[in-house]
Amino acid sequence: MTVKNMTKKQIQIFFERLREQRPNPKTELNYSTPFELLVAVTLSAQATDVSVNKATDKLFPVANTPEQIYALGVEGLKEYIKTIGLYNSKAENVIKACKILIEKHNSQVPDNRADLEALPGVGRKTANVVLNTAFGQATMAVDTHIFRVGNRTGLAVGKNVLEVEHRLIKVIPKEFIIDSHHWLILHGRYCCIARKPKCHECVVSDVCNWPDKFEFGATKEIKSA
């Protein structure tokens, strides 16, 4: 059954609540520079932020620039990231990306989609995360959490990640757009989880359009906006 799209009023209340709950949302990946963020996000594909942080907490104090990581080589980098899933291909992609950054971008992370997506291992989602988090651009990286939240709540109903991404960019008010990526990920990760969503403690349950929310403890009472 398709969930009904939220109204403008519902969306406004939805993000006001998420902002009140987490005034300064941030990625849970550890990083201190755009390059560190790029590496961390590349490594995070099909892996948890916790597992990536464990690896980069050892890697970055030793090598955290394109030149330093490139100097490690594929085999050297593998030693730091071998606890992360798909580490073989990720190591190769990161080393190749470092070479391109050094040769074509003066060792700086590009602030545009075309150059980012030209880097090995960097797809649309990774590029969106870097553009939003490192450069403050109004992009939306749709991962499994955001895809689920968008479809389940009626915030952005779509058959694939690109549809959900475009819908979110279209309907989210400008005042929320920069931080909305983090709010939605954190909401999906800790409250609107896949199997047993915590509707009984959800701050936006009353504006959510998911028909099954009452089975998971949501009440019909309208909370104050």
C-alpha cells in the first residue's frame, strides 16, 4: 500500500521537531578535513560508521593527505582498513583517487559533483555527502535509512533512491535543507528503524502518514508543534 505524501504543514512540523531534538546534527563518521571525509565516506559503503571510525582512527594519525595515503600503496592501506567490508576494492579505489587528486586537483577535494563522481569509488551518494557535509551544499545523499524514512512516513515516496532524492530536495523547506540529510539518517538509524520502529517514542509520529504506526505504539493525539 502506498503511503500518502505529507502536506507542506506536516513537513514543516516534521523538521521543526527533528531540529528541536537535534539542534546541531552531524555525521557520525570521524573526520577533520574534506579529504578525511571523502576517504571515510568511500570506506563506509556497505559498512557501519563504527567500523570505519575504528579503522580511520588508526589511519588518519599516520596518513591523512592524498600524498601520505598514496605513499602507503594499496597493500599498505589494506593493513589499516582490512577490518572493513570490501577492503580490497576500497583500498584500490582510494589509492587511485589520491593519484587523481594529486595530479588534477592540487591535492584538494573538488567542490562539484562532476569532479567528485569522476573519482574511483565515488558515486552519487558519496558525492552528495561530501558536497553537503564538507561544502554546505543543498544535496541529499539517500542511503537505506533515508529511503526507508521517506517512503514510510510519506515525506518522500519513491520507487528508487533517485526518486526519493529528487522528491526530498523539492519538498524540504530551505531553512532545513542543509541539515536535513543528517536529521533523516539519525532518525532512521535510532528511531524509525527497519523491523521494529520506535513509534511510541517518535517525536514526529503524529505527522507521519504510515498506516501501521499505531501497531508500534504511536498515539492519535496531536503533539504541539
